[in-house]
Amino acid sequence: MDILQLLISGLANGCVYGLIALGFVLIYKATEAVNFAQGDFMMLGAFVTIGLTNAGYMGIPFWLAVPISISIMALMGYLLDRFVIRLMFGQSQTAVVILTIALGFVIRFVAGMIWGHEPQSLENPLAGKELRLGELVLGMEDVAVIVVTILLTWGLYEFFNRTKMGLAMQGASQNQLAAYYMGVPVKRVQGFIWALAGAVACIAGILFAAKGAVDPSTGLMGIKAFAAAVIGGFGSLPGALAGGLIVGVIEPFASRYIAAGYSQVAPYALLLAVLIFRPHGLFSQVRVKKV
Amino acid sequence: MRIVFKTDYMQDIRPWKDTYQLMLYMILLAVVIAAPMLIDDFYLGELTNVLIWALAGMGLMVLTGHTGQASLGHAAFLAFGCYANIIMMEQGVPFMVAFPLAGLLTGLVGVIIAIPALRLHGIYLAIATLAMSILTDDIIVLTETWTGGVSGKYAPPVNVFGFDIDRWGTPKEFYYLVLGVVVIVTLGYINLMRAPLGRSFIAVRDSEVSAQAMGVDIARTKAMSFGLSCAVTGLAGALMGLFAGAFNNETFSVIISIELLMMIVIGGLGSIHGAFLGAIVIGFLPQFLSISKEWVGALFGGSSVAIPGLEFGVFGFILILFILFEPMGIYGRWLKIRTFIELFPFYRKDMFKRQKSYLKTERLR
């Protein structure tokens, strides 16, 4: 029973990592850039929701606040692409990486200025409720996190493979010039994907803040989500979720069964091992590059 | 514009363009040598800090600026150089031996790490080095018997050519020690860039495929670049440890790695000047912020308040502005201004226009 309990809490944590990793993968799939500020986006989404719904701030009902904050974050993502990332169009990936790292610093600073540096948690209707299955006691938040994550991943996967927009996104990333020739509005597609990534980050933030507490440096958790995205392979949505779950499950088991000090090393050691032995992730999509 | 008419081969390969340029750098050298006589000990300490950061910046510049491999993990090599130097000194090795040896060892570690890293491209390399930088903290704690773990270590005074040098006791001598190392490394760097190895770094950065077609051994070049970069960073780390006086597992955090990368981007990627200009920005920004905060506080009548994270917020903002509007950094802006003056009135807006390319991926799905 103990192991099952650990597994469930690990899975719930892993789902949050998976959701952040999903944000990386979305942007990578459509623009071939990596948003190092995705973790900070998540933190910002959590704080926006806290600012809207917590009694100490605006006190809007939870179910009303959630769609509002998701649209705010989607708008943020869109504006970011429109006024910052689009100026970088045609420059190297590394430049975008450095830009988003700097952006993360700025977001962390702004969030600290507005909401302070104390950890805060989201007041939500599921708080404190439990689901009992025999001897197994599950927090309703954990269950909600797992259900929402699976639904979201499935939805995005279908979106990428079935809809015209999803295919246009893949085309826009694989060969921009050819995508233009085929009539794909590459810049508009990129704006849309950044908005989508903002929305996903916000959902991740809401789930994370409902489970625990956020403070401005929570965004650094994005580094663990990197492990998730790398393990899953940067181009694969189900891979990102799987990677997140692997990282999430490893953590509680490592801290339980491995000596303290070695346990927090586990996710990063796994990340390095995957990079060394399977440089493009377990769900690899890359074949040999042709000149 | 000064046009140098070259008449023989030696003139073509020498590091300076003409006597005028050589004179400028000689004047700069004279000024930095005379600096301890001109400024007080506090600012001399700041200047020493800037020089150490510039040394670390040159280390990363070899790898990122000239070979095109972005590393977010150079704080790990700073830490390695620092700990290697101190541990050897504690074992009774004199500083004059331990210091270069620390650089050499760090370079070797860099080459060993480069071997798996060679398979990684672009962002994957950045992420791998980022993970390595995070692991450094834990590794220092785990190897507590050597490194002192969380309680850290203290840097002893060092002996150079019979002089006892201590950061606090003899800041002038410490400044000259750092300056000497920086000058030697800079000269080595300038020479590297006109040697075949340096040229092959640039070839690999600009196009791996073309470099390979021209007969450059990519794996070897990248490994050499990693090694040289880490060696210089290790030296900088050893000096940083001596400068800080005390350090532990959190001194060389992942934030330092990121700061280092941002520093050379602000300074200007792909130029030795960039490392120094970026170091000046990063060294004097905290000073500048505290002075301007007092100024603003006096203006509005309030006392100066501590704003946590302000430094990084401002730093990130400056960096965003640079990447968007001046991707070549401070040095690139200076080149434009200089060309404008030299060519006046014939300067044209698009003279430094960078070629943009459409993106193509390696992925099939």
C-alpha cells in the first residue's frame, strides 16, 4: 500500500512536470525554439490565478477565475511572440534560448514585486477532500491533476495530428520556406502556438498551486521539466508526459530508498544518461541529417 | 578609414593591424598597470573582480563565441578550478605549481566531458551543461571529505615569487597577480585566433558541414575548444576562490553559469573585447544600481529600500534589449560607431546586416 501511495503522489507531481514539458514541446514542435522561461510562465499563471481568486486579493469565484487567468496567460504568450520573439525571426536557436532565460529573470522579478516572495497556495474547492479506495487514500487534488493532464495531452495530441492548424504547425517548423510556399501563415501559426503554450503553462500553474505552494523561484522547477522533455524527446507530446511521469515517480522513490544527498541527483543523472546514450530522447524522431 | 598597405607576410600575420592600434593597447596596458596608484582600495577590488570575470568570460568565449557551442554549465568548471587549486595548496603544493595545474586539470575534465557532449547539438548541449551545473552543487556536498561540503573552505594567502599575496591584506599585489594572468591569457587567446586551431573553431561555428568539407576534424576541434575553454575557466575559478576568500557548494551555483553566458552575449559574442566589456557591465551593475537607488530614494524623500531580485531583473531586461536590438553586443555597437566615424558621410544602414535564414529541422515528424 505504501508503495502505491508513493506511486500516486509521484504520478501527480510527474503530471505537473509533464505539463511544463508539454509547453516546451509545443513551442519546439512549431518553432524549433526552446522556451527556457516555461517554468516561470507556469509560476506566473499560478500567481495570476491566486491574485484573482484568493480571498486576500480579488476573491472572484474559482470556476470563474480559472478561464479568466487561462485567457490572460494565453494573451501574454501571444503578445510575447508578437512583440519580442517575432523580432528574432530568422535568428539562431541559441539566441532564442538566451532571450527566454533573460525573460525568466524578468518574470521572476516582476512576480516578486507584485505578489511578494512568500510561498502562497491557491484556495480551491477541492482542497482537503479525499478519495478513499479501500485502504488507499488519495487527495482529490492529486486525482484532478492526473485526470486533467491526461485529457490535455490527449487533446493536444489529437489537435496536432488531426486538425489543419496542427499540421500547419508541424510544417512551419520542419521547413519554414516550404511552409510559406504551401500557404501556411508561419508567423500567425507561431503566435498561436505561443498563446497555446501560455494557456498550458497556466493550467500547470493552477494545478501546482492547488497541490502545494508557489513562490517566484518555483519557476526554476522548469529545469526538472527539461529532464522530462529530454527523456521523452523534444518533438513528442506523449513522450513529454511519459518523461514527466518517469521523473515524478523516480523522485519519491529515490528519496525513500537511496541515501539522502544522492536522491535529489537522480532526475539530473537520468537526464544526463539519456542525453549521452540516446541524445534525441527515448521517443526519438530524428534520423540522419542530410546536407 | 585607415587602409593598411601590407607589404610582407610577417605584417599580414602579426596580431595588430598597425602602429596606431598597437599604441592604443599599450596606453590601455599602461593605464591598468598604473590603476592602483590612481584609485582607492575599494574600487581596485571591484576592478580585480571585473578582471576575474573577464578571464572567465574569455574561457566561455572560446567555446560559445568562437566555436558556437552554448554552455550553461561553466560554473561547474569555475568550481572545479577553485577547489582543485585550494585542495592542492592544502596538500603543500606551492601556489605557483598548483595554479597552472588547476587550470590543466580543469581542461582535462573538460575534454572528458566533451566526448559525450560532442554528440549533442544546440539546445541539447545547453540542457546537458545546465544539468551538469546543477549536479555540481550536489557533488560538492557529497565529496565533503575533500571539499568541506556546506561549511566550505577558506582560501589561504598565496606566495608568488617570494611575495605573500592576500586579497584583503595586500589588494594591490593581488590586483597585479590577476592582471598578469589576464594579460598572459589574452595574448594567448589573440595568438590562438590567428593559428590554424583558432581558425578551425570559427569554421566549425559558422558551418559544421563546410568545415568538414575543408578537412577540419570536427570532433577533435570541438574537444580542443572544450578543453581550452575549461582550462581558462578553471584558472578564473581559482582566482575567484582566492578573491572571495571563503566559498562553499553554493558559491558556484547554476545562476553563475547563466550570468556568465549572459555576460558574453551583452559584451559581444565572438570577440575578445566582448568578454571584457561584458565583465565591466556585470562588475559595476550592482554598484550602479545601489547608487541609483539611493539617488531615487533621495529624490522621493523615502529611505532606500531593498528590492530582492532587482539586480537580476534589470540584468535580464538589459539582455533582452541587447538581443533584440544589438545582437552583436556592446562591441558590435562600438564597431558600428567606429565605422560610421571613419567613413563619414558614407556609412549606410545595412552595412552590418546579418543574414537571416529560414529554419529547417532534422526531425521527420
